[in-house]
Amino acid sequence: MVMRVHRTAWLALVLALLASLLTTTAASAEVQHPRQKWLREATAGLFLHWGMFTAPRQTDCAAWERAVTDGGWSADYWVDEARKLGASYIVLATFHSRLGYARPWPSAIPGSCSTRRDLLGELVKAGNAKGVRTILYMTDDPQWHKETGVESLDSAAYSAYKGKQVDLTTRPGFGEYSYDLFHEVMDRYADLAGFWIDNDNEYWEKNKLYEQIREQRPSWLLSNNNEDTPIMDTVSNEQKTGITPPYDYPQAAFTPMPRLTEADYKLPTNGGWWYDGTDQAVDFRLSTGRYITNAGSSMKSLMAETPMVNGKFPPQQEAYNNFMASWVPPIKSSLQGKEGGGYLYGGMQPGFWNDGAHGVITVEPGAGTQYLHVVTRPRTDLLRLRDNGYKVTRVSDVRTGKQLRFSQSGGHLTIVDIKDWDTYDTVFKVETAGQRYFHDSRTIKATASSSRDGRPASNLVDGNFENYWDADGKQPVSMTLDLGRRRTAAYLAVNQREMSPTHARESFGRPEDSARIQDYRLYVSDDGRNWGEPVRTGAMPSARGVQFIDFGERQTRFIKLEVLNTWSGPQAKPFYRQLAIDEIKVAYGYPSSGSGAQVPLEAEAFRNDHDGRAHLSHCSSCSGSFQVTGLGGGPRSSVTYPDVMAAEAGTHRLQLDTTGGPATSVAVSVNGGAPVETAIGAGTPGVVASTAIPVALNAGANTVKVFSNARSGPGLDRIAIAPLPPSSYTPKTTLTVEPGGIQWLSPGQQALQVTAKLRLDADDAIGKVSLAPVVPAGWTLRGAPATAESMRVGDELEASWTLVAPEGVTAADIPVTASFDLLGRAKSVSKPVRVSPRPADRVFMREAEDSANDVGDAGVTNCGVCSGGQKVRNIGGDPGSSVRFDGVTVPETRRYTLYLDFTVNGPRSYFVTVNGGTPIEVKVDGAGNNTQLTTSLPVELKAGANTIELGNDHASAPDLDRLSLGEGPA
């Protein structure tokens, strides 16, 4: 595996995303096919990078093969290790650009290392005997042909074989060579399961290679790394990180079901994709979590291990395999042959649950039987999640078979008194009587204020998740549902198209972000013309799977959902202002378990004291279907809980679930102590919202009294007690600070404008929020901190300041810090503005990644050797993938020297355009991206602001670190 995507691949990704919006019948022909059946039923595969450059590195093919055989290499060993992991297939990556381009079979085609022993044939035979298929990795990339200083590709031998001159070190020549190898493998290994292709080659595409594979080997699978190529069966997603929680790999993917997808990732925590001579540790928590959450999104876990030359795995990887051999079988019934739940296959809501819990759902066909995988257990002994309308009849522990008590009401399933928690995945089998209380979608008509051609609003209610509505890039945008007549409606179940990650991130220099609903307003109407005020406003979390909008049971004919914006920022152009929705269902009620187990600490529980005007009333959306109303006017009207248990003394999290109405407040007194008052924001009548506060509890039983000093308090559904989150926990936020990139300041005092925006991404509430720069000594800050009393999911806080530098400015990182309170704990997040004095021999200097630049369809990525720790990559290949520097300011009109700092692997060119003039080609060469290089050229500039653009319309350009100007010509 090489962690890179060339220009063609980036374009393919962008186009593939757009193609998912404009899919034609031909383009979707390979989405589902009978040959995929075995892979759809699989949970995992084993990815093996193993070749000549496996440590100790060999440059002689025969010597490497001797070392393999003398070391006792055995195909059966690999197959047996794969089975321990629950893997149904092995992907063998030996013909790899970073492993010497070795072919593990006796090839008749010269050009790179080929073994005399048929290692590939032995693996295919051993795997098929034990139900493990073999897929062969093929690379498109010749650029590493002399990485060791010794040439790995023999152009002369291949040219003699072909009877013409072919340079294997070029992409066209290598494409022709590997094209021949594809055909040799197809001719020789009928029992192979397919090819795993590390990006496309133009020669293959021009010569219809994939079509020929389909014709010659129709049962073989084709997988492509990081690209969604329509003719392929599988899209593989490489080494996704930066996710919360870290194991929830699918959050970083953006390929909707039912497309087959893989997550290919390294099991060793550190090190490369192949054995480097070290025994790297495996993070059991991370690796098992990925295994389960991938299954919860119907994504296959392609786990990479690093075999040594003799084929054996290092001891810590063997230990993990042995662990999996005993850990997987007891829960195999919940994984193999199952689909991810909460999507088109049905199922309850995956993701974040109560009290810090997180997990996924897998489902049997039809979703009548579902499996709840609790990967992160709650801080209590109960589990609570949205039921998506499924009527639950029985819950049991898959590992123990023990039946568990549960309650169901108000749209939630609550499993109580859970005692047996697995360290990595507690699995509950949930048997249901199917989905209840949804209006038949066939009786509903949908319209929208905007729709992309071919993706009409009628797709929202057609019952087919593969037909979807697309907003055509318009925001705000609204969808109107006509129920046909006045009917009861209580909530919407919304399945957005899973065509984006859940959060802002970068992948191989590509900016990515969430194309999901953020802020919305919901209206109801009897005539479809008079809408009045919205009955519900809010922000929808950016999360995978079905999402819900409760608006209280009401009689209406028309429902309008107005989407004000989506989560993606403008930096991720393919995702910005994009929205697509698979299905919207309208529910008119909630399943109830009737006499099921009571959820602890219900307000209506008979053990509680209900004083004054406090009394029970029906509430269909409440836990237990009841609430206590009549609070208000002080402590005489109250609910007192006599036996609130805590395992140990200390500060705990107390959650108040209340029903909506005008803004009000509640007060909580613990063990007769001074009451703590907290505000309750305005909400929708009949809709439950949660507010959390810290409270001090004694070990054992406590008394908690809830009342309201407001004239009219809220309805009280329940309270819940849990330990505080870990002290290390900070809610996920997005803090955007401009300018970005090092700011190169000229001598003398300078003013710098700084803008920052804080957005709360987590479904937590924070308070006492303050946002401001923290300037070093000698600097002056103009402008006050931005503040907010509280923030909830989707809320934003933004401000601007002027920073004035002192004389003789030195390099500094000036943090812009957001500080806030979370359950009584002080928290903060920060992002710096970096400043540095401009070198004396430069009249202008700006980083390529500076937020003042327009990077088009290129992207910013980290770079250890670059001046600001970042650079712009994916430049070139089309006119949109360029870097434009506006505001390049010089003191006078004349000729200057333009300096370009860059990294490059091999010969490439920039085309430099100044103020819209004729492009100037700048040819450069280099030996890799770990070395910063500089080139220069003379340019004519005018006094004041100029524009300089760097790109290459037809081929990949070098990665760009920085641009600067010197006084004279080169």
C-alpha cells in the first residue's frame, strides 16, 4: 500500500462523487451482481504486503526466493491465520511498487522479479481447500522503480519480449507491462477470486482491460483503492484516522450502500504496511472496534498484517490472531451474512447512545432480528437507543444466551440491569415484530423547492433507498410531504445519503466534509399554503444512519422540512452545499412494551413523592408514556426521588428529561442541600429534551427533589444519574481560524486581522463560552472576546480582532482559544495564528496553504519538511486544480524574482500565470516528497496587488510549499 493518490485518482474521486448524484443505469451496473454474494456475506479479509523488500531487503530475485523457501514459507499458515481473524479472503500484495515489483509466480513475461516456485498457485489451492479465497493485488505505479538504488524494472528484457521499445519506468510503458500480467494471471489461475487494483492506469482503461476481465473471468471480483470506478465491485478505503471514536472507521467513508466497500487498515499500531524488522504492537481496542463498526455499515474489514520473509507474522500480530480465534466465534452469528443496521436494510439507530455508549447495529434479512453491538459501554448498567419504530419482543445476550429485561416507549428501547459487559463488544440479540406506526409511503406525495434532474422529490417516499432526492446544491431548500388528508403525525425518520464523511477531514490532500443536514425548521399545515411558525427548529447531528425529528403528536395534512444549511464548509468543494436524502418516513406513534421493565427514575414512578400541583399526565413521546406536570411556583410543587443510588460519593452527571414549551427553569436539591437552578430553553410541546448538570451524591441512596421557581415549569419525564465523563473528555468542536498558514510579517509594526469561528459538533451542551486570541507580551489585542451563555449541537460563535505586532517581531504561535464549561469542568480548544519575520531578501512571502489563497480542487496536506508544516498537493491534471495567490503586493512596477518552494517525485512542471498573462512552464525534478526544493524565475509585476496562479491543465504538477519574491531577476 502506498499512501498516495495521483492527479487522475483525485479527479476520479471527485467525478465519482458527482456520479453518485447523477448515476446512470450503465454506471450502476456493477453495484449488485451474483458474483459478489460470497463477499457480501463475509465480514473480513487479510491484507498481506510481502515481497522482495520485506526486511531484510533483497535486491536479487533468486536470493529472495531462496530465503522464502529456506525459511519454511507455507501457504497453509497464511490461510489458517486468516481463519483465526474470521477472514474469508486474502489479498496478496507482492507485485507492489514499494516491494520490488515481484511476481510470486513463474512468469513467462520478463520485466521484474518472478519466482520459480508458484507461491500464488499454492496459496490459491490452500485457501480454496479451507474456504478462504485469494485476490491478487496489482499496482499501476512505476515511480519507485529505483528506490533502493538498484533498478527493479527491466525495460530492455520486456522490450525484447515485445519486439519494440517500451520504457517500464513510465506510466504508459508500465501500464502495457502490467496489462500483459493481468492476462497471464487470468489465463493461468482460474480459481483466483479477482484483482485488487491500487488505482487506475490510462493504458488499462484505453485498452478496455476491465471489460476483458469481465468477459474472460466473469466470476472474479474487482476492487479499486480509494476510487469508485463503476465497473468495479468494491471500493476500498485506505487507513482512515482522525475519527471520534477512533475505531468508527465508516464515519470517514462516503460510499452509499448497497455498493460493496472495504476498510483497508494496518493492524500494527505503528510502522509501515510491510515488515520492517520490528515487532509492532496491535491495539486490541482499536482493531476490534474497527472490525465491529465496519460490519455495522456493511463494510468489509481488510486487515493488513506484515509477514516476515518466511511468511510468519511477528509475535504481537500472532497474539492478536490467537485472541480473535476465540473472541469472534461466540458472536459470529451477529456478523457473518448480516448487514449494517440503520440504513437501507432497516434496523435501529447506530452511533452514540446514552451515558457515553457507542455502537452499531447488524440485522438479519428483513431486520426482524437485530444485533446491538455495544463497543463502548455506557457509564451505567442500562442501554438506551432509538428504536426506529421496531416493536421489540425479546432481548438476550448473544454470548451468554441470558434473557434481559427491557422497556420500550417514546421511541426508545431501554435494556436494564446489564451485568455482563465484554471488554470490546457486548452483543444483544433483539427480536422484533417489525416496524410499527409508520404511514404507508405509497400514500404520501413529496415535492421540493429544488431537485437535481433525475433525482426528484418523489424519490423521498418511494420505498427504494437506491432512488434518492438531490437538492441540486441549493440552500436553503425545503421538502413538503402531503399525507393526502389530515392524519396524526409525530416524527420523521430521515435517511440521508451516506455520500460523505461525518466531519471535516483531509484524505491524501483532499478536503472532505459532511454533506448532512445541520440547521432545520419544521412546519405543518392543513392546506399546504398557510404554514405559520415552525413547530420545531433545531440542528441535526452529523452522524451516519437514520436520524429523527420529533414534533409532538398532531393532526395535519402537510409537513414541510426546511433545511437551512448543511455541515460542510466551503473548503471541501465536492461536499459543500450538497444534500441528498434516500427516504423520509412519517410516523404517527411509538411502539410500547406495556408491562415491560420500568426504566429507573421515571418521574411518574409510584415510589416518588408528587407534591402540590405535581401530577401525572399522558405523554406519548416520554419514557414510560407518562410525565409529571404542574411544576412551577416554587418547591411546594415538586417531584422527590427517595432512592437515587450512587456507587461512590462524588460529583455525578444528572440528566433532566423535560417536555417542551416556553423557556423556563428547574431547580434540583440533593439530600436537602441548596437547590441548583438551571435554565430550560423553549421547545416543542410533546417533545422531550435533555439538560445535564453536575450534582454531588453520597455513596448509596440519595434524595433528589426537582421543582421550578418559574411561574410554569416544564413537564418532567425522567432523570438519569451517571458518573461524569472521563476528565480527558472534551466535546468535539470545529474551530476555524483565519488567516491560516504562517504569516510572514515585514519589519516594523504591523496590524493583523484575525477571525475565528467555534462550532459545537457533539450532542452536548456547554456553558460560559468565551472565544479570543491570547497574545504574547508586546503584542496589542483590539477587540473583545466573543461570549455565549450556552451552546448546543450546531451552534456557532464567531468574532474578529486586530492583532498589532511590536517592533522587531519574532516568530510566535498566537493561540486563539475557546474556553467553556462542561458539567462544572473547565475545558478549552485552541488553534494558533503563526507569525514570523519575513526574510530581509524577500519583498513578499506567502505559504501555499494560506487561507488567502484559492487552492481550487487541490488540497492541503501535512508536510514535515515544509516551512509551515503543510503544503498544497493534487495540483494539476485539469484547469480547476491550481493555486491562485491573490493580493501579491509589491512596492513598484518592475521585474522581480519569483521563488517557488516545492516537493516532487520525478519530472513535473508548473505553469505560472501572472495577472492573467501567458502561462510560463517551469520544469522541475526531484527524488521524493521528503526533500524541499526551490526553483525561481523572473516575473514582471505592477505596483500594488497582483495575482499569480500555478497549475498544469494536462498533467500532475509538483506539490507547492511556498511562494516568495526577491528584489531582482534570477
